[in-house]
Amino acid sequence: MNNIEKCTSGKQYSLIIDIGKTHVKLHVLNSILESVYSRQMTNTVNLEDIYPSANIGKLWQWLCENIQVLTAEYCIAKMTITTHGATAALIDRESSKTDGLVLPILDYEHTAVFDETPDYQAFRPDFEETYSPSLPAGLNLGRQLFWLKKNYPQQFSQATDILMYPQYWAWRFTGQRLSEITSLGCHTDLWSVRHNDYSKLVKKLECTDMFPELQPAWQNCGKVHTELCESLGLDQDCQFFSGLHDSNASFLRYRLANGDKPFIVISTGTWTILMASQVKLSNLSANKDMLANVDALSTPIACARFMGGREFELICEQAGSWLGEQFDVLSLQGVIDQGVFALPDFSGGSGPFGGQASSILGAVDKVSGIALATLYCALMIDYQLNTLQAKGNIIIEGAFLKNPLLCATLGQLRPEQKILLSKDATGTVVGAGYLTDWGNLDTNVELSESKPIKLNGLDDYRKKWLRLVEH
């Protein structure tokens, strides 16, 4: 059966592209957003270009090769995408180049972006306008644009459009150019939360006309290019929907399911991002890596962040553990009893204690490194929840679901709040899946409750950790 016969006679599926900072994934979803097929590869930075950049050529090749494989079994009639933030593409829409880029897509971890732009601090908008704090490296997209324009003025001047990362891929597949709020409102300095419009920075950068029309994340960009449908085996009428920022994809389904009730979503992966509904933006502190994201429904959401996945790995490495090492409640109790503490910052500048010198205090050789990293991340989350003054149920998504003892430790630290665990590991993907049939899908979310652990001395351990980190 060829692809056209398969798509007219059988079930139709949606394909979700998920480009995270660490991994790239493809998921085929059925009509009730169950993942029936997935592929994954490591996302690597291209270090061979004029500066560290997204490896667009490798990504495109991998996507095409794997889409060709999956379409042999599944009829793909809809597509969308979710990606990490702090990333945009400068394109020449008339370019003959396949990727359309006038400059490589800058890797947001390139430290030169921050180091070489001390004058940007006076150029950027106030925190009270954007609720976007000054962040290290290139984590403020506005700083990236400032740096690119300063260092590569000729190429920058050739750009006709600035496309946020999800919408760059939408353009590659369909030729449609648009902007979308979750990526624009993600610590970019480019969006004024106060005025619900582009910030003054966009005008200062002389980029106002380079951002395409703002459209919702579920905007139908139209059909995928005919030649791509043919070469990749997609349905000939396959539609591509605009897409959104990955943490906002996780948040979206809970926003739809919870209505007016306060809640917190903790999206975990390379980054641990706490997104709290119904929290006053005045609670946010610019120097503690707190910010307002804008959700898919254009509502500002109070957020706090740290590089949980990255820090977890580094603590394990420094403490002599590996990520797959087995540990249990006794391992956690041993860290507490021995008085061993992991003190931030292990991320190189992010989180509420960004810039402090990291250290491990105590006889680390006598305890489990992975247990130490688990306690550290639970304490960091607890600290940020207190700083946000976040109320309601706490919902955990993503990588930390694989560490039930971390979730249970958070439960002991937060006895007044329920800790709820997503029952699937693809919350970001499912959130993006809503975009392919907006308003017509069941928004109930299946969750399980994490029961709190019972560790002796945890409260005293937390108090001492707080004294050490707030010195």
C-alpha cells in the first residue's frame, strides 16, 4: 500500500517535533494524544562555524530520515513543533539557500555574548517592563540580537525576518512566516508584559519590521510543501501548526484542565522551570532567576528556574556517582546524618544563587552522590516555591519523574501541598499535540499522587542548607 492509499483508507496521526537543548525527539500521536512511536537523538552544538550554533544541517537531515521511516507505517496528516527558548533564526526569505539563514542560529550558552556586551545592560528594558531578568551567556535573546548586530552588521542587514525557533521550522516546512507569544515572552527582553506588546528594545534594535505577524501557537500554517510531502511520505494534505516554547507546552494542558484553581507545574529536564498560576508578578526578583513567561493564551505566568538536570549530573560527577546508580531512602538518610551538603551554583550562573562558587561540604566519600544530588534538587525546588509564594497542587513533569524519591522528598518538605506526578513522560509533546486540534480534545490530565517520604532530621538539614546558601 502506498502512502496516499494508506492515508485515505486508514487512521491518521499527528507528528510532534520536540527540539530540546539536550535531546531531539519525534513522537507520533494517535487521536487521543497517545504516543505510539518515538525516536530520539542527542542534540549537539556545531562548534565548527563562526560561533557555536545550532546544528541545523544535522537536525534537518535527522528529521527527514526518520520521518521517511515512520511514514512507512503511519499516515501523518498533522504536524507541529515545540523547542527550547532563547533561540531565533535570522533569515532572508528570498535566499536560495535551503536553510534560508543569513547567520548561524546562535547557541544560547555561548558565553561571549554576555562577556562582550557590557553596554547592553543600559540598552535593555527595565525588569518591571519585561519581567525578563539579566541572564548569563545568551539566555536573553535581545542580548543575542544586540551582539549579532554589533559583530556581524553586514549579514544582519541582509535578514528580512527574525523567526522564533519553533516558527523557523514551521517556515522550513510550509514557507509561512509568523511570530508566537510563548517564545517571544520567554526571558527575551523583547516583549513588554506591562504593555502586552513588543518592548522598546525592538525599536532600539531597528527590528520592528523584522518580526512577522503575531499568531497563536495553534495557528494553521497551511500545507507542508508538496515536494516535502512526496519525499518524506507525508499525507499530501499534511497541515503544520505554528508551535510553541517547550515549558509552555507542558504548562498548557494543566492551564486548560485546572480552570480557575491555582497550581504549579514543574517542568524538568536540562532546566527545572517552576510555573505558578495566580502568583503576583511583584513577587518576582530579577536577581534570583525569576521571571514571567507568557503562556499560549497570552497570560503572564510567574516562573523560577535553575538548571536542575545539568546540576544534578555535575553533583553526581563530583561526588563519584553516575546517573543510573541505585539508591534508596537509607542513602538519603545517610546524606542527612553525615551532614553532607551540595551548595550552588553548579550551572555557571543560572538559578537563584547564580554566580556563587559551588562546593560540596562534608565527607562526600561516605555518602551516595546521587542521593546528595536528589536532596539538592528537592531543596532548590522548595526554596523557589517559597520565593514565588506559590499555592495549590504541585505537578511534576519530565525527567525528575524517573526519580520518585526526589518527588517524595519534596512532599515531606511541602506537607501543605499535594505533589502530583504526570503519568506520561511526554507532557511537553502532549501539550504541543493540543495545537493540532485546538479546542476539540479532552484536556483531562491523568496524575498520580506522590506520598511524602519520612526522613529524620530533614527540617534541620534544610535550615542549615539555607544558612549556607544565603551567607
